[in-house]
Amino acid sequence: MQRILLVVAVLLLVWRVLAAIGKRLVTRVPGADSFSRYAPEARRRRRQWSGRANGQLEELVECAVCGTFVPAGRALDGADGRSFCSRDCRERAAGGAADAGR
Ligand SMILES: [Zn+2]
């Protein structure tokens, strides 16, 4: 009888250990849920990425020629203080009618 109790106790111990290991594996190994955009890992990565991209929101400025909104950091400033999305647009504004006839 004592032997049976011992075996049961050992089995219980082994089961507890395996359960603990299994639980740790479940939290480490990526499952189907890890690829969800709401998974903790994905959320953390996204927050990290967006924080690195721009800690402060960058202002958008409108191109004086084509009307495209571009981040202020990427916009090109014209001679007259206007902003342009590209060199092409700036040249078009500067060249004006001269380029239009091309
Ligand atoms: Zn433009």
C-alpha cells in the first residue's frame, strides 16, 4: 500500500514539473495567436517601431504645385517660402510657363 502511495506521489511530482515546463514553452514558442496584430509581442514591436520612427508627430505640408501632403521634414522649401513635395514640383513652380510649353 505504501508503495502505491509513493508511486502516486512521484507521478504527481513529475506531472507538476512537466506542467510547469509546458506552460513556459507555451509562453515562449510562437503560436497562431502570436501572429495576430493584438499579440503582446507584436504590440510591443509596433510601439517600439513607431516610437523610433517619430517620437513627435511630424507636420504635413501641402505641395504648392500638385497638392500632395508630405512630411515637413521631407518637403522642399521654395525661394518664396512655399513647400513642394519634390524637386520636380519646385522646378515646375519656378519655371512656370517656360516649362509648360515643353
Ligand atoms: Zn508636388
